Amino acid sequence: MEFSAQQIANFLNGTIEGNPDVKVCNFSKIEEGKPGTLTFLANPKYEHYIYQTEASIVLVNNDFTPEQPVPATIIKVANAYAALAMLLNLVEQSKIKKSGVASTAFIAASAKIGENTYIGEFAYIGEQVTIGDGCMIYPHTYIGDHVTLGNNCTVYPHVSIYNSCVIGNNCTFHSGAVIGSDGFGFAPEGESYKKIPQLGNVVIEDDVEVGANTTIDRAVMDSTVIHRGVKLDNLIQIAHNVEIGENTVMASQVGIAGSVKVGKHCMFGGQVGLAGHLKIGDHVNLGAQAGVISDIKEGETVLGAPAINAKSFMRSSAIFNRLPDMYRAMGQMQREIEQLKKELNNK
């Protein structure tokens, strides 16, 4: 399908600078733009590409002012990245969706399946499962007994959702995600460890996305809770009895120990690690590889391991680079002081 710059601008409530009749049928990165494609500029570091890109249309923010002529047609919008997301979602929604139930899928007689739901080959749907309308259950998925899945959820291949977990509407689980596996609970007993039964479940609210090979453990008692709008990248570990607040996002390889409470609208960089039983306030930003061992108040940004305030970390990092010189200078000062002491004692 082709769309003109005018059609796209109308859809996005944008303003055109250039040829309104130019048409595109695909997307491209701005540095690899090709004729007939649409791209975007949101990061100022990529601005130099806009003056040489071969893409036909470029989405930019309203405040963008070119320093030289731009060969492509420009569409100015309030937020170029968000506008691109809207277009990508439009294309995604236009794709033909799979439908029906494969003959090789196993569905327990007591399960309740909503309307317009697709269930692929070799999927397993356990006893007393409830699946809402418009769900996409891809091949080789496992949905255990007594699981509840809301409307319009997508469960990609090889996802496992253990028994009694509760999933809201519009959730997406990418391949290999495991929801409701046992929490890591073992009690020392002599020279060995005795397993503590994990009797709780996982509750995931609406509009949550869980990346590939991410694991969310069930609670010892009660629930591990992922609130509305949370987005989890690939390869994340969420331990038992953790609670993650609304619209928090986490990048790959984050690890959260048991019983941590994370606030709303937090942002965790890659490989962040949190010790158990911590409380993280709302709007907290944790830089990549931050190692958090104490509570963090609302609105703070921290870096480092152990994690400290970001400004303090940057100042400390600047000093760290100078430590060899400072060490030599201190050694020289110490020698000079010892020499002065000797001279004073000899008088």
C-alpha cells in the first residue's frame, strides 16, 4: 500500500514542507533511507543524515529548523518518535491476523475460549482456563490450569504461563517468556537446603508487554504484581513477591530480587540489579549496571554499584580517572613532610 505525504500529514495532524504528493510504501532508518520510504528524525545526533538521506519523507519535531536544504519532504509533528509509532501500529493492525483453532492444539474441556481467538498448533490450554476475545495464542505455548487471560492478548511461541496466573487485557508475551515459575525460595537445613513451596501467583494488569526469555516468578504467598502499562525488555528476572508500578520500563538483563516494591513511571537501564526487600519511589531513573542495595526516594536518578546519586557518581568518576596522579602526588607530599620533620628534629 502507498500513502502520500498529504495523507500521512492528515493522519498525524502534521505540517508539510515539500511535495505533498510524494508517496511511500515502506519505512527506513534515516542513515539508510531509500526512495519510496518514510523515516524520522528525533535524536539531534542524527541530524546530519537528514541532509543526505534518500528517503522520500522525514518526520521531524515541530521545533526542527534545517540548517541547509533537505532533499526529502518534511512532515512536522509534535513528537516525531510517537508519530512513527502511530504509523507502525497502523501498518501492524492492517496485517491479516491468523484465526481459528489448530486441530493439534490441546484445549481442556473445562476451558473457556473467547470469540475471534486464534490457537496455534501444539498449544496447550489447561483445566479451568479462561481466555478472552481476540487473543492470539501461537504454537507450542503452555497455559496452565486456572489461568485467566484477558481480551486481545498475544502469546508468542514457547511462552509458558503457569497455573493460577491472572493476565489483563492487551498484554503481549514474547517467545520464551515464563510467567509464574517458582520463586527462588530455599531454607537452610543442616548442610543442604529445603525448598519452600511457592503457593502464590502472578497478577499482570492491562497493557503490559513482556520480552523474550523474561521470567516473572510466582509469589510465596499472595501475588507478584505487574501493574498497568509496564514494559519489560528481553532477559529480565523478576523474583517472587515483587511489585512493579504503573508505566515503569526496564531494559534487558535487569534483575530484581524478592519482595522489592518499584514505583510508577520508573526507568531502569540494562543490567540493573536490585537487592531484596527494597522500596523504589515513583519516577526513579536507574542508569545501566546500577547496583541498588538501599531504598531510593521518589524522583532520584542514580548510577554506579553500589548505586549513588547521578551527580555524585559523575563527580566521583571524574576523580577516579585522576586517582593515579593523586596517589603519586600524595606520596610525594608525604615524603616531603617526613623530610621536613627530620630537619626540624635536627635543629
